[in-house]
Amino acid sequence: MKMRKGAGNPYLLLMTTMVLWGGSFSSSKVVVENVPHSVGALLRFGGGAIALLVAVWLFDKRETPVPARSVGLAAAAGVLGVFAYNGFFFWGLSLAPSLDAGILVPVMSPVFTSTFLLVSGKEKANWARVVGLGLGLTGAAIFFLGVGGSTEGGSNRLLGDALFVLSAACWAAYTLAGPRVMAGIAPLRATTYATCAGAVLLGVLAAPDMVKVEWTEISSTVWLNALYLAVGAAAVANLLYYRGVGAVGPAKASLMMFSVPVVNTLCATLILGESFGWLQGTGAGVLLAGAALAVTQGKLPRRTSVGVERRPSLDHSADQEGELAK
């Protein structure tokens, strides 16, 4: 498989991206344990917006102006995919372990997307997708039964996990809006505009809580995690992902998304000391297997030529769910 000169090993770039994304759940938990969840969301995506603006300035020096309509669509998508998604996500993190978030959010998003495509008639059902979705929903039900019977967190953990599911639904809707948003605008710019719009609304939401924060008492560890979330998990990860997708295509790149729960589980258990019981573990396994079957439709993506220029969708999950839904 040939690659463009200077692109580097695409799978190494993609694996680095998955590690950055997988570690972001635990880092977000560290931040939200020290500041209100609304402030935590702002620190991550306010900083991410700044980092992405710098990335656009450095790597996308195009002279052709972006149509106002495209900017408006990207900003509107940011209300759903950045503001609503992260509002639910960080609220959930204030109640439940990051271990739960790393399972429910990246895995339930493609389940919701595939379900919508089937119900709306935009995609045809086949045995692999139907069985996969059935397994995914069954796994989610088992996972929640395990949470309900858990002695760690009780009802707060159950509510937090429900918020993670809502955030996954927001991300799925954001993904489905991707093709319309991407028309006439480069992916990096679309992501930047969406992140900036969402960050502004997160700032409005966080304003009442910001005055309550004892900023001088926040430890360097919290600041380092916030910096990692903004620069590593947002700007750097997206840039690496764009290069990887351009080399191997969205379908192959998206399969690596299933390594995110693995990375998160390692981080949550080894760094934060989080855990879940055997019933939750069983549910997580069934959910992962079902989602993988539904997304791949029972077969690996076909080998494609790298020489054809590919444009990633609005963000990493857009490539994952939109391309594999075909």
C-alpha cells in the first residue's frame, strides 16, 4: 500500500489518536472532580477551540473565503455535537465513573446511528446489522442492570450512565448531520467552527459556576489534565486522524475506534482505581460485540486505493458511523 510522502505510518497515527481519545475519559474525570462539571466542559472545549484555531492558522492557509451558510451550518452542528453532547457528558462524569463513559459513549453512538438509518429506511437491513443491533441493545440492558445492582455509586451512577447515553444520542445526531455540514467546507475548519460555537454556549452555561471556583487552589495536576484534553484529545488527535483517514480510508480507520474502550478501561482501572462488576463486564462485552457486528455488517472493509483523495466527515465518529453505514 503506497502512501504520500511524509504522511508517516497511517496505522501508527490512528493508534496514537485512539490512545489520546481513550485517555480523555479519565482526564475529564480528574478535572470534573475538582471543578463544577460545566466549568470542566468549558476548560476542555474552550481550550480545544483555541488549539483548533491555532491549527487552522498553521495548516489551513487557504485564501478562498468559506461561505457564510457553511459556517452557519457548522456552528449549528456545534450546538448539538459540542454543547449538548458535552453538557450531558460532563454532568454524567460528576455522577458516574469514567469507566462507564468509555464504554457507553463510543459504543452506543454507532448503535443509535445505525438504528436511525434502518428505521428511517435510509439503509437496508441485513442479518448482521439486525443481530448486531439486537446484541448491542441487549448488552446495554445488561450493563444497566449491573449498574442498578452495584454497591458503588447507586442511583447517582445509574443517572450518570443515563446521561452518557443521552450524550451518545447527541453525538449520533451530530454525526447524521455531518454530510450536509461538510458540503463546501474543509473538515478541519468545520470542526473548528463547530467547536467554537459550542464552546461559547458552554461558557454561558459555566458562567455562574466559574465565580464559585477557587482558581488559585486548583492543582497543577488538574491543569495538566485540562491542557491534555484541549491540546492532545482535541487538536492533535483530530489532525492525526485526518492524516490516517486520508491514507487508509474512513472504513478501515473507523474499526480502530473499538480500541477506545480498551484504552479507557486500562486508564480508569490503573490510574483512577475504578471498576465494575461481572454483570456490567458481561454487558459491556455483549455491547461491544453487537456494535462491531452492526457497524462492519459481518465483514471487514474492502481494500481500497490510497491514491484517491478522501475527505473525512465532520469529526472522528462521523467517519466511523457515516461511512460504515453504507
